[in-house]
Amino acid sequence: MSEPSGQGKQRSGWSGGSGDSWERRAADLANELQRWLIKSSARNMRDELGGQVKKAFRSQDSNRADVWVTATTEPPDAADQPPECAWCPICRAARRMAQAQAHGGSGGAATPADAAPKATKRKSLIMSLTIGVDVGGTKIAAGVVDEKGSIVEMVRRPTPAANASATVDVLSEAVCELLTRHDVEAVGIGAAGFVEESRSAVMFAPNLAWREERVADQVEDRTGKPVIVENDANAAAWAETKLGAGRGHDHVILITIGTGIGAGVVLNGEVYRGRWGMAGEPGHYRVVPDGRLCGCGNRGCWEQYASGSALVAEAREFARRSPGAAVRLLQLAGGRPEGITGPEVMTAAREGDAAALRCFEIIGGWLGAGLADLAAILDPGCFVLGGGVSDAGDLFLARVRSAFDDGLTGRQFRPHASIVLAELGPEAGLIGAADLARHGQRADPVGHG
């Protein structure tokens, strides 16, 4: 380790006379280490040095290191900003031991066991920050997220979706911009598609050019921060479980209802990803043999009957079959069934249009029946409904619940899972990716083996 600037070896504590006690020299060494940490902001060494510093401060002579008094004392007013070094766990540990010693009477130095009860009386003013990134087909959103799931700052960039390396470049630039203004611990990236089991590479992304792209390693090289990659629905499920509508449950299934159906599964408080990291695609569970053709190539997939696309298909078919009963839908669509889209169906339904309400009832029935099948397989305590269609949850949630209750296996003899609407909105994937990065969940996913 190079010598700290301006810290010559002739300072007391480095040379140490023969008359100095080990405790005195240890305290002086800890003093020098702390000065160097503050000046160099070498937080990457805090774990290695933390044990040495805390051990040194068990000495009764630790009061000689006056730098600790100025650098580790929290301000009296909780609204004030703590000193820069309060971000460092070493400083927090020293402050807590000093507090414990100050209140512990005239006995010797405080020990970690003595300090621990005192430390719990006052919560640290500093919250850890991580960055979450949502990589979509048209835009990249990156945000700094705190421990409560609040987004401190967000930046957006257009996605160069046709160019795999350019997408990584733009993503990294957005993260680096945030790093210039925030001290963060790690980065989490959420993207639609198959993410391999170590959570470092995207094997296939339908809306991007990523094919077996080792995204985590590339972003780590550019940012110098630990990076995990996660399927966006898994990340959103984690966020809703820990910070949103699924709080209090350890077994949660998030169903995102948009153009298709996406899902994320949390079991026993952990993201369930399957053997190869590709679990959580119930939208392509076939509910009608030889039914409607799906974009995946199969027929009769659940998302062909219970998604935003299915809602529009029902409305258009209703207008073709019974134009006299779909007057309002046709008015909103310019008189053509093909002009009917999701917003027109939602607007008509909120106006009380019977045809539009009937379409929501049909979709709700299919959705509830599918949830009952999932409950028979995975037995969650809570289903969270998210995605664009969930914005109209008041129009179909009652039907979803009734269809779920009717279709649940052994419904008379078992608890029924709650079915609730998502709380975190379109940023759930970003928030979840950031929180997964905070918890370091890159390896050993549930379901391996």
C-alpha cells in the first residue's frame, strides 16, 4: 500500500518508541488509517481494514485519536447532513463503540458486545443506495433507489435495440452519469427475456439484439460496481413482494397483464427462477387445445385469452358480430372495428358501456381461472396483478376473484390466496433490480438442481 500523501513515517505511531505500549501504537495506527481512508475515499478497502480499526479501538488509549471525534460524530439535528465519512461502516462502528464507552461508566474500553445494545437506540441517518436499470425495446431507464424503494433520481436514454454492444454502451453511460452524483453500492439490470442462472448474461431478449450477451461483466468493467442481471418480471415481482402490494407474504406471484402475460415468482422469500433461469412464463401455458394462434408458435396459450391483446380482440369481434350493441365502442374507434384499441375499451367501460364491460368480464374470467391453476401448482399466499391492463383493475377485479374462487382445487378445504393490484407501477422492475443488487442475489437461485 502506498504511503498516504503528507503522512510521513516519522509521525508517532508509525515508528513507535520502545516505551510505547502496544495499545498506544495500535490507536495511533488506527488514527493514521482513518485519516487515509477519509482523504482517499478508499471505501473499497473498508471491509479489509474494518476489523483492524475496531480491534485497535478496544484500547483504553483510543481517545488520543481525535480524528474519530470529528469524523464519526453524527450531527445533533437529525435534519442535518452527517459528515462524509459517516457513509463508511468503520466510522459508524467507531462512533457506536465511543457512545457505548461514554455511557458505560468508569469501566475499561467498550467491547463490541457492550456497544451493540447502545447502537440500536439510534438509527443511522444514511441509507444505502443502489442503481436499477430497466432495459426496454425503446428506452433505457436508470434510477438511484434507496432501501425503502424510493427513486432518488432517474435518467432515460433511447435504446439502440438493433445493436447489442451499443445497448450496453448506452446503459453503462446512464449508470456512470448517476455515479457522478451518488455514492452507490451496486447495479441491478432488468430486461425482458431469458437470463442465465448466474444472473450475469442475457441468453435471449425478444426486443433487443442481445444473444448470449454477458451484460453484467461488461457493465462492471465500465462502472467498477458489482452488477446483477435479472428478468424484468422477476425483478418486478421481487419489488412488489418486498416493497409493494405483496408485503408480508413470502410466496407471491406477480402477473403482468399487457400485450401478453408476464410473470415473476417469489417462493420462500426468494426469486424462483428454475434450473436454467427461465421459469415464470405462464402466459404460454396452453388453456385451449388447438385454440387461438399465439406469437410463440403454439395455439391456445393463456395470454391469448387473458391479456390486453385478448381484451382488444374480444371488443373487435363483438363490434363485428353485434355492431348495434357496440355503438359507443365504434364511435370511439372512428366507426371501424379494427380501430378499437385498449384505451377505447377502457374509456367505454368507464362510461358504463355494456359491450365494453362485457369484454372486461370475459377477460377477468379467463384470468381468474388461470390463477386458480397456478395456485394448484405453486400455492402462493398472494397474487399481484400489474401491467397496463391492471390500471382498469376496478373494472374486472371482482370477476377475477370470483372465477379464481370457483376454479380453485379443493376450495372448500383450503385458504384462498389474496388477489391484489400492484402498487409500484411501471418502475417496479427498476426498483426490484436495484433491491436485488443491494441484496447481492446473483448466484444460487432457488430452483437450481
